[in-house]
Amino acid sequence: ETGVTQTPRHLVMGMTNKKSLKCEQHLGHNAMYWYKQSAKKPLELMFVYSLEERVENNSVPSRFSPECPNSSHLFLHLHTLQPEDSALYLCASSQEGASGITDTQYFGPGTRLTVL
Amino acid sequence: AQSVAQPEDQVNVAEGNPLTVKCTYSVSGNPYLFWYVQYPNRGLQFLLKYITGDNLVKGSYGFEAEFNKSQTSFHLKKPSALVSDSALYFCAVRDEPGGSYIPTFGRGTSLIVHP
């Protein structure tokens, strides 16, 4: 599980705080993803950075802001979150082919976020 | 459009018995199918995938899955369950060609193996 690392593993924040989640992949992949995992709900894709292009789920609120400075690092900046944003946030990476085909995704351990 | 369904929220099985975790899919082209497992406080781990070829796919930890095109299913199976197999299992599908290049995940099925 050291292929994709995430920090912090746990985060508690108030609604007025600003924090960032960090993800790093050591697999040489060219695509990275942020997912939100809430209990009893399907895994929700939030953002994709593929070949340095960003793809986002239009239903994700603007209080979540991704940043991908290079193919190995991915951040999720958080500000003025709501209690319903409490969830497990998973980062993943994969190798995307020339035709845009996504192969197997490798996931990090996740950041358990609690918004008070 | 691509979609996947896992009809069971939870599956209970006794240790040593065979297990099946169900998955059905819907695509307009050819499906690429994946199974992932998530242990408590961990991320998802890849188990196996079907792209093309033999309908029976073998994966990690003794798991296998059978692709059935006529029933649009990709059920995960294991001949003899272990207590350590208790975890959350996710099926995912990608439609090829023409669909989203990013897989769609099911809601997950909690597998509980009783000693």
C-alpha cells in the first residue's frame, strides 16, 4: 500500500477552517483522482487529473478545490466546509493510455475527515 | 451510459463455505469489469479485472469472477471463505468504446464471514 500515500490520515476541522489534503503516488502513473466515500452511498468521483487535464464532477461544491502541480502529487484544498462533507476522501492513480483508457486504479488509504 | 449494480448490501457466509458477491452491469459497448476490496480503515485494493478472453478470471487471495454476457453479470466467487475475507467489496465497470474512460463503481457489498 505504499504506492499511493495520503496525509493526514485523520482530520477534524471547523466550518470556518481552511485545510488541505495531500496525495502522492510512487507508481509513475499519469492520472490521479479524488473520490468521496460516504456510508451507504456509491463511491463519488470528485476530480480527475489526466495527462495534466482536469476533469471534474459538476456536482462537487466549490468549497472543494483540487490542485495537481505534477503527475505525482495531488492536493484537495478545503474551505468553509459543511458537516455533510464529513467522509473518507480517497486518492487514486492509474496509467492512462493514449486513447484515454483507464486501467486499474490504485488507491491510497484515505483521509477520514470530520467537519464540526 | 455505463452503470453497475450490487444488489446485496451484505452477504453472510460461514467460514469454509463458498461465497458469491453479485454484480450486474449495463453498457452500450463492451464492458471492462473490475472488483476491488476495502478492508477497514484502508483504501480500495484491486482484486481482478475482465477485459477480454476467458470468461472466468482469477485474481488475488483465491478470488475469481465469472463474466456472463447474456446475464450481464460479473459475480465474485471463492470456493472456501476465510474470516479474513470479511471486508467491503466493490464492482466497477467501464464502457468500451464510447463510454466514460473512468470506471463507475457500485455501492459496495459488505461480506461477513462467520467462524
